[in-house]
Amino acid sequence: MALLQIAEPGQSAAPHEHKLAAGIDLGTTNSLVATVRSGVAETLPDEEGRHLLPSVVRYTPEGVVVGEEAKAAAAEDPHNTIASVKRLIGRGVSDLKTLGDRLPYEFVDTDSAVPRIKTVAGPVSAVEVSAEILKVLAARAEKTLGGPLTGVVITVPAYFDDAQRQATKDAARLAGLNVFRLLNEPTAAAVAYGLDRGAEGIHAVYDLGGGTFDISILRLNKGVFEVMATGGDSALGGDDFDRAIAEWIMQQAGIGGDASPQLLRSLMDKAREAKEALAQQDTVEIEVALPGGGQWKGQLDRATMNRLIEPLIRKTISACRRTLRDAGVRPAEIEDVVMVGGSTRTLRVRELVGEFFGTEPLVDIDPDKVVAIGAALQADVLAGNKPEDEMLLLDVIPLSLGIETMGGLVEKIVPRNTTIPVARAQEFTTFKDGQTAMAIHVVQGERELVADNRSLARFELRGIPPMVAGAARIRVTFSVDADGLLHVEAEELSTGVKASVEVKPSYGLTDEEIAGMLQSSIEHAGEDMAARRLTEQKVEAARVVEALRSALATDGDELLDAAERQRVERALHDLQQTADSASDAETIKQAIEQLEKTCEFYVERRMNSNIRKAMAGHKVDEFE
């Protein structure tokens, strides 16, 4: 007899039901899908037990083929078989020129800014090709898990710009997927190792794939991973290791450079097999069928292979050194080095990376799968499958965050709908000569004027060195951690003086209030922009007036006679009156231009005077 499930009115019959979510590593060469089952993150295989899906799509009159079958047909049908489409996603027609002759495709002539590839199934974009890969991965996950996915986390390179990220989201939408978040690949790798739950510090992610090398330096600060610097080599990878070994085989076997493409392909396969075998053993036997009959048999040991590939590995170390320099850190400051990419299985790679960073690299997780596993862990949290104490992770910032600038305007630093954790910085400067302090007013909302937004916090930065207006450099950094906690810090860059405040930006606003603020910003968009332009011109007028008054106080009596001084003062007075009374930005702009025209002769005299003072006591040839 079946038991009835009884639930409270309005409650789910399965309140603790596990929501199905997945992490997807959408790679250039291969892609994977992973999920969390019984608390363990794992990649999902296809029906034949293969975890890696080659990122290759073939278009035929009968339909679309994705993966191994498409890859196998690449040589015989190159124009309809699209590989490495990740290099095209989010790129415009003009960007294709930078990729040179590495693209064996025919592009359709079109007025669209989005390049489309000609195939027998019709023209397709990189977004559509990527969607086909995502469809196969999603279908694999849904078949394995036994139901539809509530959402996915998709990984992207740290250097992907907004266009490339948006195109990746568009591909997911086209594949029928709900994207919880796009996650940087190095961050996903760090999450897979649990580094996000560790102490604050600096971590390196060394990613050596088949065709590319990437190095990322991450700083963990209050649960926020900040990408400090990225570098690498887009034309260096495990394929180059295979090529070096294949050339050695050719020398040993007496094979000339005029070998057939089929033999060269076979040699590359033999080289790859030898490289993979030497990750587990000291020597490997190699047999090669020679052209014209006969066979060559030889032996390759690990020491010889290391000698062949070491110059290539040293190139990656040089890239690591440059990237550390960009990040402003030393190798000794790196706490952990995460290894990503199948080529990091090579033992000599691990040895040289460990020597350079002075720490044993993290290699416990399969380097091909580590990014997908990190994405799966993040997807599990965002789907709501974690205990309550881990559920404070927010998806996006509901309303923009910014600071008040002169004239009561808002400068947005973190736009609404930015996924978190996030860290953003922007530089500001002083308005008046000799200014030694700055008031920072943090606001939240979409309107252009401070008065129409929500005030979050105020603090002051003191100790700014007295300089002329505009000379000081104050960097304001906003960072929102996984709990929605906003940390705002202001730093004067020449002295390093700092001040900061912490607020919880999303708390205290209901969904209705957020919706109301968004609706208000839409309804008042036109008048808000007009008000912003008017205020900006008033601030500019005040800046011009302040600068001119300061100049007159410095050398007005020395460089101007009474009549000239009166003319400048009258123009100054006219601009001040116009700025105070005008109700449109254009009128003030014209008044500023009129003042600048009136004072041209004075500006020229000041410049000549300053040059004479600078050159006093020097010969002309000293300045050559």
C-alpha cells in the first residue's frame, strides 16, 4: 500500500528537495559539465563514459553533430566543422583581422557587426555554435540527474570583456539555460580547492592547455576574489610539447621534412601518447611506420623529453614573472598555486612551477576537470542547496552603487545587476587648491542626482597633501563580498593615507522598493539627464571661476593693466551670474566659452611668464 505524503497548507510536499544545477566549463578545445551529488562535486560522462566533450560543431544537411564525431570530420569537411569557436564569441567583424589566417572558414558578407560563418545549414554566428555545445552538455546533465536544470554557472576567462561575457550569456539563453552567474575560470579553479573558504591571501592559477597558456594572480579579501593581474601566451601549449617530441622522433628515424600530412599527423599522435605515458613511467617504447615500408623502433626516456620541452616551459615561467610584476607581488608572497589544464600533468611542468613559486603546486583534482568542478560548487550554492548559514550569497546587486561628486551628482562605480562578489575602483581628484580632505558620500540607486537616491554611508579622507586643484589622485574602491557586505575605501595614492566604511547595501529594501526605484529611474530618465547636464555645466563654471580667481590673486596685478583687469573681472562676474540663474546647460556652456575667449590674452601671458621663470639662469641648449 502506497503512503500518502502530507504537507502543511502552502508548503511543498518535498521542502528539502535538492534543486538540480550544474557547472559548465565552456572551453576552447574541450568542454565539461559537472554537478554536486551527495555533497560531492563531479564531472558527468556521456553514454560511452567520456567526460570531455570536444568543443567542435559540424553542420550537415541532415543536422548538427557535436563532439567526437564532429572532431573526426574536421579534416575532410573543414568549412562546415567549427572548432575553437570560443576565440570568436563576442568578437566583431573588425576583430577577425587580428586572428590572421588561423580561421579556415568562409564568412558571410553582411552589414551586421556580428560575423557569421557560411555552412551548408546556412550562416551561423559564434553564439549559435556555442549554444549547440551547451545544449549537448545540458542534455547530458539532465539525463544523468533525471530532471530539468534550475540553472547553471558557466566559466569564462578572466580577460573576457563585457561583449564576450554577454555573448556567452546569449548562447546559454539560446540553449534554453538559466544562467545563475558567469564565473572567472581561475576563480572557479580556486573554489574547487576550497581556497575561497581559507584565510585571506594571494593565489596563482597556472592554466596550461593544449594551445594556450594563462596565468592569473588572485587576491582573496573577505570572501571576494579579485583578479590582480593576468598574463600568458595565446600560442603556447601542450601541442607545442608534442611538436618538439615529434621532431625528435623524425630525427631519430631519419624522416625528412617532406613527410606526408598523414605521417606528420601520426607522429604528433605518437608524441602525445609518449608524453602522457612519461607522466607515469620513466621510459616509453615508440614504433613508427616509415614511408616506403619498414618500421622504426626507439625508446624515449623522461630525461630526454624534459630536455626537449624545458625551453617551452621556461617561456611560461617568464610569463609568470611578468604577471607577478604587473600585480606588484613577489613569488614568495603566493600562498597556493592551482594547476589547471591537461598539460600540467607533465611532471617537469610541476617541478619548474614549484621551483619558481617556492611552493608545491596543488594537483589533487584532475586538471582537466578542476574548473568545471568549481563551477558546480558555485551552482549548488546559487541553486539554494546549501544550509541556511551558507545562503547569504547574493546573485546580483539590485541597485547601482556610487558616490556623490561636486554639484550633488552621482558617479556610479558598481552598476546594478553586477554579479557578486565584485571589486571595482575609480580615481577622483580635488576641486580646490590646497584641499586636504574629501568627504565621501556612498549612495545607492539609479537616478542622476544624489537627492533622488538612497544614502548609505558617509566618511572622510583626511591627510591629502595640499596641491593645486586636480593634482591629487584619490582611488575609491568598492568591494561587495559573498554576503552582500559593501566595503568602501578611499586612498590618496601619493601618501597612502586611507579611510573606509562598511555597509550592507541590499538590506532594508524590499523587492517592491527596489522595483519602485527602478521604475522611477525609467519615468524620470529624460529630466534626470537634463538635470545632470545642467549640474555638470554649473560645476564646470564653478571650476573655471575658482581657477581664474586663483590666477588673478597670484599674478593679475603683475600681468594686467587696470583696463585689462576690469575686462577680465567683468567676464568673470557675467559667468558667475549666468551659472547662478540659467536653467539650461547650453547657456552656461556658451558663457564659459565666452569667458575663455575674453581671457585668451591673459592665459598666453601667464604661459610666457612661467616659461621665462623656468628658463631663468639656464642656457637654451640645456633644454634640448
